[in-house]
Amino acid sequence: MNKLLLIMSVLFGLISCSTSSEKQNQQPNTNKEKAIHVVDHMVSGEYESAKKNFNELMMRALTPEMIKNVWERLVAKEGKYKGHGFLNEQKNKVYVRVEFEKAFYAFRINFDQSGKISGLFTGAAITKENLEHLKSFDGFELPYIIDSPKSQSRGVFVFIHGSGPGGVEGTDTKLFSEIAKELNKVGFTTLRYNKRSLEINKLASQGSDFMESEEFKKFDRDFYLYFIRDARAVVQFAKKKFKDQPIYLYGLSQGANIALQLVDSEEDVKGAVLTGFSVSKINETVFYQYVFRNDFFFNQGDKNRDGKLCGKELSKNLKAQLSFLDLNNNKCMDLDEYRAGNYSNLLVEPSKNYENWLRNEMSLRPATEILPNLHKNILFFHGELDHQTPSFQLKALQMLNTLKWKNDHLKFSYLSNVGHVLNDQKTLVEFNYTPASNKTLNRLVKEVNKLVQPIHSH
């Protein structure tokens, strides 16, 4: 999940496209023109003008400074801006390509029924790759990369992505690449692949109408099951390619839950390392992230611990929203009002994406059914400061194992001052993720060496 702004969220993970544009539409009329208008003004640094066609909620929630920060972050990461232009339009969404020196992005601009902009989203970088391809269960091609150790291979680790369109390097911090290097050093072959959602984004970036096809609609309805089937196809590919070598999985976030499903169902998978594993269903996870995670910021501001933010305790952004969030008119923001503001994100525009995800999850065996009698080694490698899939959930599962299941195949390893993607953190909620430290990677390798050793069950 991504950083949530009160009322409106700015996400990093969608699509790209192809053509260029300069600021032309001074009085945009169509949704297409309004979307281009937003990017035109971001490019020229006119961040206040970029808000011209925002609806009331967006006007209040997204300040020019926030827009500026998003744009400058992209430029800092991807280099000089090269051009932008219209990609396609789907119902109440317009996609605009944005090109930088190092990568293509896309902005998705959502519109409400009155034609006002109700959401602004950016996309993950899409870079050119020269990779081999394997065919998934339905023939869809997935690019992959294999890295082999210098010595004889002890086994093969297949990496499975978290939510969002992930590539062979993993997260923005290249977590998969870094872990793969360390596993190669100690004798493991690694296989990493591009997630289907990333490949679909590439098709869109090339002007394809794939997203209007029946094939895409089937995927969109059951994307979580598709991701599981893709991961299974990669495991089967690895088994054929590497024959008698044992297969292990490294799953991150959403991929950790997918990995557990495969450990349960695939005989050839001998064990797994699960980072950022979610014990909760997606609806519970999203509720936590939208509402209770943000209590952290409230508590930071509440210096006198009276359960409300008043006067100097209010940040500039919260002051701007006080007029409609201060429901009891006490000129302060009470904790329940603050939570209500964040919860309204779920009510303003409920996501069909999460509904489909939940429906898919409910069709699968839950972890509490899989783990008690699982006779394969599982390592839960989890950051204590993970604010996306908080460690208290996993510790509840560990308590069940200690008191009831007593399954010696389950190992729990917690890392202090480490976040969701094995990044170092100082406080519970931080969004500027850094690469995993050598200390964390070395500890992971030590735990993996234990994981591959057989354990005799009771």
C-alpha cells in the first residue's frame, strides 16, 4: 500500500504511453483536455494552476506544495523531463504518458460525474528490458531473469512480487536483486520475473487496446487468482528447467501470501521465506492502513495528549481541512474526526479492486488452516516497524503455534528498526524506503541456511 493523504491519495504504480505535448489548453473542456492541462502545469511549475479543474475535496486535500513534491521526486529519480501526451481514456479515467530520461511513467486522472478531477495518480517506472520470456498458464508471456551461483547450485529460489506492477528487480529499492546477489553467493540459483500487471502496463504504454479486451476483463475480475496461477507457472517452469533441484520461494507482501498458497499446493516447493506476510484479509488490511495507521501522525502532533489537535498542534495541511473536518466546531481536530477524514477515503470511492481481491481470497484456504499441519519449512522474516502488515498480526499467529499447533517447521524472525520492504526505519510510519542494509541481508542468508535444513516433526 501507498502513503495516504487525508481525503485524497497519491499513488506510485500504474501505466505509461507515447506522444508529447506542450501547454496549450487554456480553457480545457473535455476530460482529455483537463487531464493534459494538469500535467501541462506540473511541467511548467504552475502547481496552483494545476488544480483548476479539481473537485472540492481535491482542492482542499491536495496543496500546490504536495503536487510540487510529487513532480520533483519523479525528476530527481528519473532525470530530465522529456515530454508528455495523451494515452487513452476509459470511462471516468484519462491516462497521460510522461517521459523522463530514464523511464516512462503515466498519470491516471480520475473524474467525478460532474467532470471535475477526483483523483491524481502516478505510475511506476517502465523501462526497456532485454529478457527471456516464459508462458504462463494461459499463454501470457512473462519476462524472467535467472542468476546462477559460481559453485554447484543448492537449489532454486523463485521470487514473488507484492501488490503493484513489479519487475525483476522487485521494489524501487531493488530488493529482489539485492537478495538474489546474496543467495547466489551462498550457492542458490535465483529466478525473478515481471509481474503480469507490469506487462499489461507496458501494453498500454505502447497504445494497445488490450485493456478493453475480454482477456483483460477476465484478469481484472480475478487478478489475485491470476497472480497465483502465474507464480505456479513460474514454479513449474523452474522445476522443468532445473530438474531435481529443490525449489524454494521468496515472497514479499502480497507475494508472501501467494507463496504460502503454493507451498501448500505444490509438492515441488520445499519451503519459503515470507516477508511482510498479512494474516488479515485485504479489507481488514486496507482499513488498518487508511484509519489506524494514521493515528501515528495524530499522536505525533498531539503534544499535550488530550486527544485533539488545536492551535499550533495543527499542521498547515490539517488547518486547510479543518473547515469541513471540525464537525463539533471546537476549532480543533478530535481523534475521531481525524479518523473519519481518513476513513472517508474508503467511502468516497470504494475500490472494486479490493472487492475482487477479497472475493478471490475467500476462495482460498486461509493461513490458519494451512499452517498447523504443514510439513515444509517456512521462515517469516518480518520487520518490527512494518506499518503495512503490522507485526502484531504475525505475533498472534506465532502465539497460536506456540500454544496449539506446535509446528516446528514454522520459524519467526523479527527485525528491529526494519520496515515492510526490509528497509531501515527509525519510527513506525515512514514512506521514504531505503535499500535493505548489509546487516539485514546477512541475517536473511543465515536464516535461509537454516530453512533448507530438514526438520523432523513431532
